[in-house]
Amino acid sequence: MQGTDANGEERTAAAIHARIGADRGRPIRVHRRGGTRGCDRDRLDSLPVRPVPTLQQQVKRVRDLIPRGVKLCAVLKNGEPVGWLADAMARAAKVDYFCVPNAQDGIALREAGVDAPIMVLYLTEASYAPVLLHYDLEPAAYSLAWVDEANRLLQRARGILKVHLWIDTGLSREGVMPDDALALARAVNQSPKLHLQGIATHFCCLEKGDLAAIEKGNLENQTALQKHRFDQVVESIHAAGIGLDAIIHAGSSDALRFGVTPVYYNMLRIGGMLFENPSPEHRNYTWKTKILQVKTLPKGWCIDYDCKKTVEVDTRVGLVAHVPNDEVTYLVRGQTVKKLLDHEYVVVLDISHLPDVREGEEVTIILPEPNSPLDSSWSSAPVTLRDGAGPGKGR
Ligand SMILES: Cc1ncc(COP(=O)(O)O)c(C=O)c1O
């Protein structure tokens, strides 16, 4: 796979990977047989997870709640393997779009053979523009400077980068302020290298009463107010003859949960609701990792820097790689194991009461809340997703 850089030079996908990996301070995941487009079942089957029918049922349930004509965008912020998840979801129901939190996860989806449109949420630096184009990933355009830089870098590239005009309508997070949105839309529209694919915002305070407030035009309600600002901006952009075919999107899980239909627009970006578990005991999926090292610490051995604590008796420990959530409970063979040490990249579990446990044994990760996400995009642990299984079943 080749890309074209700012100077029109051809670059290999490996060079692009290396750059992104270096930027993020962590290695990029490249699947063994990755690289080509098109859904390659063999490649997906080689990933270390099994089918997750209950997760797929949940995707179907969500799809069925969304009116026809409104696209479903699955927001994948909940963990690895992100490409596999995307494929499992797409096979279960019609997922029109995917959203990922960073370019690297977008590349992982492409490497897993995901063909659907992929939007990269939040702030992706304009310097990534050639890479985004190469992988057909759609970033948010959030400032004139961003557009200028993307234009400059894409000058000699082949193709046109699709972007979403992101508007901050009252969350104080990513996006252009409403008053500056039209100028930004014009800049995108005038660019020969950019296409205005979407116009978007994100709500801060979706709640039950929003539908009634919107219907009454009650701008004391925060969602109604944000919607009002968003609609005004979209109207002004359309009035300028720009973005008439752009996808308008704003709503997330709570919009669907509370039936706030006026904010469905052309597409809903659904994250949490796709991963919901009925309860901690009845999970649609569980996270698993593996014990990577087992050893016995002799009595008196220091625990942690400065040796403020030592082990009181000979202690058998199992080490797992970093799991990015301090609050998790670890289960081995269905039994809770205590954390002796959590050093971010290495977690040491006390498995003294499980003398037969060996390296490679599965560890179940129970999150603090039934629906809490495991943002394993920052995990160095070989975290995988498994079907069903509450803690009691010891899977
Ligand atoms: C911009 C944006 N859109 C959509 C979502 C999905 O939100 P939810 O998980 O509530 O569906 C999120 C949250 O992760 C988000 O930040």
C-alpha cells in the first residue's frame, strides 16, 4: 500500500504506520496479514476472539430502534480488537458508519477489512491529512488553520479528503464556535482537496424531558438550546449553497434512549448503548486478559519502589499487562484475586490461593459498573472480548 506525502513522494504504509505509532508513543497494531481492503474472513478469524452473538443481538436491537432513513454510526471507544468489533457489528446489522477516537483505530479498522465509512472523532492534527486520505478516514475540520494546513499537505496528493465540520454548540469541547462555522464551511467548500462530508455537533446534557422542551421551543433546556444553535448554523451554511448533501449528525445513545427524535437528523452516533449489559451478572460480553508471568516472591521481598511494604509470607503472584481502568476486579477461575501492585504497565495479582495457575491462564476483568467502558485503546495487555458470562460462571 502506498501513500503520497506533502512533497508528492510515495510512502509505504509501513512508513505511515511508523509515524503514527511514534506520534502516539506506542506501537501501532498491524495485523499479520493486514493491508488490503475488502472483508477478508480468514484474516478476521485469525484474531484472538470468538464470535459474540449477544453483542450482535444488541447491535440489532439498537438498529431496530432507529427509524429508517436515519443512519447508524457505531462509536467504537470501548476496546479492542477494534477492527474485529466493527466487523462483528457490521455483520449483525446495518452499520452505516463507524466513529473512532483516533486515526490509529481508524487504520486498525481498515486493516481488519472494514469497508464502511469511518469518521475520526475529536481533534486530529491537520498534519495527519495525507495519512487520513490514504486510509479513507474522515476527520473533523475544526478551524481555518486546520483547513489551510490540510490543503497545503494535500496539494499533490491524489484524491479528496472527506471532512466533517464540527460545531461546538455548548459542550466547550472540540469544534468551531457557531459564529465562525460559515467561514469554515466556505473554506472547506473552496478547497479542491477537501469535501464537506458532514456537519456535526455533540450534546452535553441529553435527558428525558428534551423532546417536550424542543417541541415547546423552550431554550432554557440545554439540548433545545444546542439544537437551536446547530440548526441556525446548518441553515446558514445551506443558505450559502454549501453542504447540501452533507450528513447532519448530532445525537448519541441518550438521544435514542429518550426518543429525542428531532436531533436524530441523518445519522445517530451510538457508543455506549451498543455495549450495554443487562447487569453485572448478565453480560453481553466480558473482557479477558492472560497471566503473562507466574512466580513466587519470598517472605520479606519488597513490594514497589522505596520498599515501604514487603511480602509477609511466600507469595505466589501472576502478572498481567496494563489494564486501563484502576477500578476493575480480576477473576481467575471464577475467584477474585487481589492486586498486589498496579504500576500502570504491569499489574501484579496475588494468586497464592490458586497454586495450580500457570502462565497463559485466562483472567476475567470485571468493570466497576455494568456498562463502564474499557478504553483498551491504551492497553498494552492482550485484552480480548468474549461472549456472555457473568462473574459467577467463572469464564
Ligand atoms: C462526539 C461523540 N459522539 C458520540 C459519542 C457516543 O456517545 P454514547 O456512548 O453516549 O452513545 C461520543 C461519546 O463517546 C462522542 O464523544
